[in-house]
Amino acid sequence: MFGSRFFLICSLGFLAASPICAENAIPASASEKNKPAAPAEPRITFSRVHVDGPYIAMSFDDGPHGTLTPRLLDLLAAHHVKANFFVIGENVAEHPEIVARAAREGHEIGNHSWSHPNFGKMSDEAVRRDLRKTDDAIRSATGTRPILLRPPYGSITARQKKWINQEFGYKIILWDVDPLDWKRPGAAAVCNRIVRGTRPGSIVLSHDIHPGTIEAMPATLDQLEAKGFKFVTVSELIAMALPETPKPAPGKRVNAPATEATLPVTSTIPHD
């Protein structure tokens, strides 16, 4: 009798405890599966864009130059090419009519600072004053304010990118093709480096304040066109952006389609 009672009490205790044990046994991660994923933050910085098609953006920094930029505008018009001009504020103040012409002809104007300082080494307030002054000069010349920023030297901190985007609405535009034309290597070198390094979605950097760069552009545009590239502004390129294909985890082998082996390998740009 005693043994039966003992067995009955133990059985009841086990049944009472079972729901608690079963609940505790559920992994914490299981309860997280049904939670909606946090929305991805909007992309702020672009050095190139993943696109479906042979689209690229040409960009020219540090102008406007009193004589070279008009020559470049003539050439772009002859090729029906729209480009980006990341302008220096003090040059805009000196040549507002050139910036107005560029905007009128469909080119996109971006902020490239007032006098080309290193933002990464400046206080927030100094950067803010610089951007606002240049923004005002561009708006005075063109009637519209810029929506893109290229920091001088590409120097800008992650924290600066965030507050500049929040306060000014700027996207930060860098590049993936740099012919190092500021070193003045000659028109042929500038042309070869751009043509060799450009691929679909590229943002090409050059400067419309160097004679060799302007001399390089006729052959550069001819050869890019011959390769099938189509020219758009940076904002148009960003509007075409497609999601990037996630890269496989390190050490995980992925079998590529047979056709991939036939694709050309894009060569890198040498740095002098």
C-alpha cells in the first residue's frame, strides 16, 4: 500500500512539473524567429553601384576652371554625355556662369567643399560652415541646392557621414576608378587608366583643372563608348542600384555557372 501511494505521489509531481520543464526547454532563439527583421538603414556612401547594364558615371572635381571646364562642356555636349561636377565653392563664386551652364546642360553639380580642406581633421562646426557656404554658392549659381557631397581627398569619418547626411541630406560619393590625373602623367596615361579600370556601375574620378585631363577626354569617351558603356549622372546610377549578391562565407565553395568562366577579368588601376 505504501509503495502504491509513493508511486502515485511521484507520478503527480512529475506531471505537474512537466509543463514547466517543457517550456524551459524551448531555445530562446526559437521565440525570435517570428520577430520581423529590423529594416536596413539607407545607404549613404557610394564608390560604385551594382547595376544591370553597362552604365557608368563620369565625375570631375575641383572646378570650375575658367577655360578648361568650358572646353570639357563642349566635348561632353558633342558626345551627348551627362556628367557630375564636384565643385569648389571659391571657384563657383569666381565663375558662377560656368556652373550655371553645366547645370543648364543637364550635368549634376555636387559639393566638394569651399577650399579643399581635410574634413577628417576638422571640427564638426568647421565642416558645417564649409558645407553651408559652398551649398549657398551652388544654389546661387544654379537655382537648386546640391544633394551629393564628395569630401576632399575622400577624407571623412563614419560619424561625419552620418550627421552630414542627416543635416544636409547629402549622399557621400567616392569612386572606384582613379587615373591619378592630379599627378599629370600625360593624356595617354589618363585615358588608358580610365578605360582599363572602368566596369559597369563605376564612378570615374578625374579633375577638370588639369590640361592633360581635358586632352585625355576625347579618346577616353571614344573608347568607353566603343566598349558599349552608357553615361549617366551619379544620381541616375544610384537610382538603378540592384541588391548585391551576398558573398559566400569564407571557406565555403560555391559552384559558379559555366558561363562565368568566359567573363573578362577587370584589371586594377596601377598607383604611381
